[in-house]
Amino acid sequence: MRLSTGSVAITMTWVVACVLQGTATAKPEYAQKEKKECSFCHVNPAGGGERNAHGQYYARNNHTLKGLPVEFKRLWKLEAPAEARRVGLGDVLGTKTPQVLLLGPTDALSVYEVTESALNQVTTVKLGPRATEFAVGVFQKDKPAMVAVPGAIFYRSGDAAAQVKAPALTAISGVVRFVDGEECVFHFDGMNEPSVFGVNLGAANPLTIGQSMVMPDQASGIYSWVVARFPADAIAALGWPPEVAKSPAIGMWDARNDGNLLAWAVWSDTKGSKLVLVDPGRIMGGGEIKPVWSSEPLSGKVLDVTLGLDPKNGKVPGFLVLTASADGKGGRTLEFLGLD
């Protein structure tokens, strides 16, 4: 059988394409192993073909992402209510996609779903006189995220919000997630061991005793992440430099779940404010702290920051930042910096 010139050309093109494809074939088992979409390593979102920087790193690093540098990029920015002062992130509605929680000038916590271009308010919850100390987390396994304030836990019950008293929860410093998935609310007074609590809604005392917390330089392999809000003197006592002393929140995060736990904070100087990642061991060790990653300058004065999955799609982990204009009199902005 003889092939026409056109058939030969088509056949050769197909062969060349297969050879090239073989140099960067999409491997479903790799995507499953790393729990990533094919687009994480390939230029083509469907997988296969040319590798991006992640895929190139994966190929030359014996097919592991361990050690891949942690970087974030701005995925979106939206206008927020003008008087918002605190932000939270969590699936308090049980929809499998996180909601944005914003606290305004009163004790009313507003819950928003995020569309492509706006925040859509779904409900509000009255948190009481210590609303500014609220924390959000999955404090009971297999339950939607809950909101904790000193003295009470708020949770979803049917289509409404309910609360249970928790008098032993006298103050809140933040939320910690351990590597085994346990998520707890905690309080650290700077003197004693942190008080760490989970939740059991079916018990007479809804608070359960959580795992012990450790210092930042000992936390690798123990924490998945921490979001903490401390006064400026406590931040300084932990070893952070003056540029971080007024950070509204600080914490740690193993963003890629590969054992690379980094400390994070808002760094403010004459050039503006930005998010930074640093080696936790440098914080307690003294001397100059040099960030291993810094964001581009943020939109304005940072009022609050938290972390979690992108509330637009529930897939990409990142930081959610609430900012105000430099003079604090303008509007508010939410920006999400997703893991790159």
C-alpha cells in the first residue's frame, strides 16, 4: 500500500507529536499521589505536553514536590463593606466551599458567599460583647466550621445558627491545626502553657482538651497551620522584629503539606505592608530575620489576615487579607493570595 505525500506528512506529524508527548506525559498516578490537578505541573490545564515550573521541578526532583519553594500570588481582589474590621474564613454553612466572615462596627458577624465579582451576604450572627475575639475552625470532626468567642460556640443547626455556652473558654488567641487534622481554638497568656480546646457538641461540657502546643522552632511535624492574634508586646517577645510588631495576625503554615513549616506575618515599613514568610527557627534565634518570600505591597493598611481555601472555588489554599485605605477613612478591600 502506498501513502500519499499528504498522508506521509500527517503520519510523521503524529509520530513527532507522540515522541514529544512522551517527554512530558501526564501521569494520573502523579496527580493522585500529590493530590493536585494536572494543571499544577502542566501548561495545558488538561495535562500532558509542556511542563510549567512546578512540573519541571517535579521531574528533576525524583518525582516529589518536597522542597518546592512556597510562593503566593494575588488571585483576586474585591470591594468589602466599608466598616469591616475583622475577617474569617470557613465553611460554616456546610456547603463544602468556605465562606467569608466579616465583623463590622457592631457584634454582628456577616457571612458571605463569594462570586466571581462580588460578596453575597447569606446571614448574620450576633456574637455578643466580645465579638472582636471570634475565631473560626472545624473544632469537631465531620462537622461544619464553627465560630468561637469567649464563653460560647456558634454552630450551624439546620438552616439557622445555634450556640452552646463554653464558660471555660475565657479568652481566645487563635486557632491551630495539627498534622493529624485536629483543629482547636487556643489561648496563650505569655506565661503559662497554652489552653487548647476542641468541641464536642453532644457532651454536657462542649469543650474537649486538645493537643499540647510547642514553640515555633519546635513546631515542624506538629502543626499544619496556626493563626494567632497577639498584642504588640507579645509579638516582640516571640522574637519578631519591629516591622511585624503591629501585624494584626501572625502564624505558621505548611502550605504544601510537605513538612516545610514556615512562619508568616504582615511586614510594615516606609514602603507599605506586605505578607512575609520566614524560617521559624530564625524567630527565636535572634539576629536579623530575612524573609524567604515576600508579597507585592498590599492594597492599603492591613486590618486583618487569615488563611484557608479560596472561597471562590474551595480548592486553592492561600491568605485572605482585609485592608483599608492608608488613612483608614476609605473603603475596605479583600484580596486573596493563592498558593502558586
